[in-house]
Amino acid sequence: MRQILPLLALAVVLAGCGTSARGPYATSGAAQRDIPKAQERYDQALRVIDGDPIEAEQLLRQALGFDLYHGQAHNNLGVLLLKQGLLYDAAEEFEWARKLLPGQPEPRVNLALALHQGGKAQDAIAAARTALEVKPGNLPAVQTLAWIQVREHLTDETTKEHLAVIAQRGTAPWRTWAQRQQERMTATVAD
């Protein structure tokens, strides 16, 4: 359980996603965008996201009501939903964010976390790999991929490379975790 905490903490500061305009953000009639109002609500949500997630969720939903195409709002709403255990809803938001933020790895990392929590290890690994395709060497993506592979006993040669990167570039808890995993993998090969 401890190992996922850095991943979930990481997810809070990341981007966003979605599906169709007939979802929970649909407006009656033609969709109208008010980008400045959406950004204002989004900025307000960021100011309270750590202290008042309920208020943050309301503000993010308002932002999306003003601009359905605000990728970061989708992503951060997905993070809040993921923390509530609403995996399907979170994954849907991360999908919106993935489409709206094609050059950002964060929605893909968050989608990987949601898929993993939902028991879809192979899909989670694939999502984490796409984050690395979007931004090679992205530390959160490297950490997520390695963590899922180790946890699910689906390691390969890239896992060793990723553990080396984490041991070198990660924060202290991640470095310790990566070094422990490297030792375990070395001990397994030696046996």
C-alpha cells in the first residue's frame, strides 16, 4: 500500500481527459465555450484541491461546463475521482485528457494507475508505456511502469533499466524502493 502513495500523490499535479459531448458536461443546444470562465474555475480548483477536494471537484465540473475541451480540468477531475475509488469515471476523465493533451504524459500515467487499480495490469502497463512514448524518460511514467511490472510480476529487461533510472533520479523513497527491487532481481538471477 505504501508504494502506491507516491504515485497517487504524483497524480494530483498532473493533466486531464474525456469521451463524448453527451456526457455529464453536455449543455442544451449548441455547445458554447467560455474559455476565460473555465480557466478561472480551474485556477480556483487548483487553489483548494489539496484542502477541499469536494469544492475542487465542483469547480472542475464547472470549468468543464464552460469549456468541455479543458484537458487539465479533465485530468485533475480524474485524479479526484480515482482517490474516491470511482475507477470507471476516473478512467473516462483520463481518456478525455489523453485526447485533449496529446503531448502530455500525465493523463496516460494516471490512466495506468486507474487501470491497475481496476485489475487490468496489462492495459495499465500499455498506458504507462504510451506515456513514455509521448515523453521518453518521464520519471513519473518510468516509476509507474516499473512499479506495476514489479507488483504484478511482469518484469522484463526494460524493468531493470527503469529501476536504474529511479535509483538515480527518484526521490528518496523511490530510490530506496528501486534499489530494493534491483537487489531482489539480482538475487533471483543468482539463484
